[in-house]
Amino acid sequence: EIILKPAGEPLACFMATVLNDVKVDLAEHVDPWEHIKVLCFTWNMGDAKPVDDELQCWLPNEGGDFDIIVVGVQECSYDWVSEWVNTPTRFAKRRKSLKGSGKTALPMLSGAVEEALHTFGSQKSESPDRRKKQVRDVGEEAFSFHWDDILAERLGDGFTRVQQAVLMNMRLLVFAKTEYCDGTISWQDGPLIHSVQHTHSATGLLAGTVGNKGGLVVTFHFGPVSLCFVSCHLAAHASAAEKRNNDCREILQETWPVCHPDLDIVTQFDHCFWFGDLNYRLDLSKDQELPALALGKQRDVAAHKDSMAPVATSRPDDFLTVSDLIENGQFQELLKFDQLRQFKDCGKAFAGFSEGQMDFAPTFKVERIQGVSHQSERTPSYCDRILWKSTEALEGNAEQRLLSSADQVSSSDHKPVYAHFDLRTPAARGQMLQQEFSKEVSPVVKVSNLTIHSLPGRHRRLRAVLLVLPIREDVLECTSDMRVTKQSTDLVWSRDLPTIRPAAMNQEELQSCTLQIVLYSKKNKLGS
């Protein structure tokens, strides 16, 4: 419509009058990688076939508005032979996979067998260098499985499987919208989702060589954003808290095939999500202040002060105390006795990770019915967890919108846990990685007066590695390796410090980069 200016009326005044009553949509174009919606789900299936209709308790039909859906399960060895023989091509049309998506598989071991063999799992783990990682691809027909099929059926053709990793009775599946995988929406002349990798670490029986426990890892890039998903099943029983911490360290050490040689899965990727049956328990055996509600319970604390005494599966007093707190919805009081929270607070495990507020009852050990009813043979615990960590430059850009438990799922002695995330990425990150790198105009990072304080112990050979993330393959000067010949409790560099060239081309892009400093003693990483 053309509006003519009346004679004698100022143009600015007339336009202000007309536009005052007009609403104009000036929404800017947003690339998909600038706002990514992620659903993370973890469940110990208890070696029982799930009820198909109960998927609706946590998984939206056709994936809802999520961009990425990640599903990690443990103890999923139900009906393996019959499902494999009888339905090798079930829902084949819907089981679309990203080209090159491989699988890692070993025979399954049921949770019942694993429980019987628990006493063999306490041997000291061997060196992380003890074996070479082997990845084996198998055909789609050989890997048809009921759980995978019902997920694919509910998600429909709008979602494609990005990657699948399997280790005995653990499975990790990553799905994404098909348009991100087939090139409909592209990134640098390829699919938006690219650079997909996967690996695993076995930390279970026989000195950590059996995969009844361990971790599965899938990593990929969503445009310029690097993502890592780790699904774990850690050592069981309340007395194995330190073993669980060691399992996490072993997983970090053994999943190097998907990382830069000087980094690990926690430090390299923009966002790392770590979830699974982590098996940390509520430990009421220590002298801690109980809430007023539980003060009336008779608790023989003195009888359990001896650290050498065997730890019972569950003490009746503990079960009654926890049950009362659950009944009254005092979940935050319960978490004061949570082993994972205690280790995290003192920096012994999951340092730097975030975890949402759990406003639901412990997910283990429950009756196999809808709703939550805990079995008295074990102290109820928050075994099933979802944590996340972002690089410094993107810290705060991963927002958890929901953390919940699907308590209407009835087939297992664990209740599933799921979380919704919003990942936001500055537009400058995409611009930085899409443009051609020019050494003439790019900024450099000059490091001066670098000091590492309070180094514990003495080490014969030390080296410090400096890297600027994200790493571009065409920028060879984004890392620097500095050797140390003399040391005290403090390491000080004031001369011959490196000048590092990041992938950024201007100051705005530099704000989405992270300077990572990693200190090594021989081949062991001391910290970063």
C-alpha cells in the first residue's frame, strides 16, 4: 500500500502517526545451532521388557519440539535372543541412520548374573594403556532390538539416528531431526550434524576388563557447536563410592579416541552431558545432622563408626528415616546424605559439573509398578543422574528447563530420569568457524607471567599444554607445549611464553573462545 503525504504536513510527523498503530515483526533470522533443544534420558531397565505405551511418560510423540534426543539405558538384556531372531526388520522404514553410523557391541550380561559376580569386581584396574580400542561395525539387521525399534517408531520419520553405541547390557542412542542429518540444512557444504564419533570404556568385572560396567560416549558437532554425551553404569553398592569415582577417572582416560591428544571428553567439547545409573547412594551411616522429622528414630550410629566393619545392604533405621523424608517431600534434606553431592562439593568427583534440583523421590530401589513404592531391602537412593558441564566461554549457555522422574514407568526397579535443555550459542561462533581463516588479520593471544600454585608432590618431567578452543584444523598455532625442568610447589614462567593464534578473526569472536591450560606429569594429567 502506498500512502501519500498530505500537503504541508511534515513527513516525519505523518509517518509517526501512521506507524504508531502498526505492529511490525522484525524478528531476526536465527540459525538452528544458535538455539538447540535437547532431551536427555537415562534408565536402568532392570533386565525387563518395557511397556511400549509408557514411552509417552517422557518421550513426546514425533519428538515434540526437540532438536536432539539422547537415550541411555542400562541392564537392557531382556529377550535379546527372541527379539533378534523373530523381528530382525521391525519398523525398518523408520530406523533411519546417519550415513557412517557404526555400533560397538559385546555380548550382554544380565543384572542378576552381574550381582552374583560382584565380589570379583573389586580388583585394582590395570593401566589405561593396557589395551587398544577396537570399534566393530555390524549390519542393521543384526542389531534390530525391541527398545531401539519402539523409540524409532514413536519418533517417526522426522528423526534420524545419529549414532548408536552398545557395550554388553548398556545402550546409548542419539537421535536428531532428519533435516539436520540429510543435508536439508547444511553446514560448510555438508549436513548440519557432522564429525560423529563414538567410543567406550569397560570398568566392570575382572579388573575392569568386562563391560558390565563402564561408559559409552558419542560426540558430534551441531554446526559450530561441539557436543559430548556420556552414558554410564558405575559400580554398585553403598560401600563402593570410591570405586565409582575411579570408574569415572578410567572412563576419562580410556575414551581418548574421540579427543584431541592433550584433552579429554570433559575439557574439549563445548557441552558435555554425563548421565546414567551412576549408583551413588544415600549414606546415613556417617555422623551428620538429621532434619527434625527424623530425630525420633533410633539410630545406632556408634555401631557403624568402624570403617573396617562390613557395610550392610540396608539398615532398617535408614530405610524408615528415608521413607519418612520421602513421604513428606523433603527431598533436599535427603540429598545432604547423597554420596555424589558430597564428592562433588569437595572436588573428588564431577568437579565443575552442574546438576539440576531433584524435586522427586529417589529412583532406586522401587517396586515394578506405576508410582513410587520403595523396597525395604535397600536404602532408597538417587542412583540415576544427569549432569552437564560447559567450556568457560559458553558457561551459562546451557539451561536446564526441566529435571524429572517418569514415576509411571512400571517395568523396572529403577524409575527413569529425564531432563530438557536449551543450548544457546553466540552468532559470532558460527561466523568464526564458517569464514576462511586469515593469518594477517586474526588476533593473537600473548601469555605472560604464568604461575601454577601449590603443585602437590614432585615430578621428574612436567609439561604444560596451552590450547585455544574451539580448535580449527587449519590453525596450527592454536596450541603450545612448554616443558618444565625445575620445579617447586609453584611453577612460574616469565620468559619464553607462547603466542597463540586462535580461530577468531576479531574481538567479538574471541569472546566465544576458551584458553585451556593442561598440566602433565609424564603421561598423567594433573589438572586443567
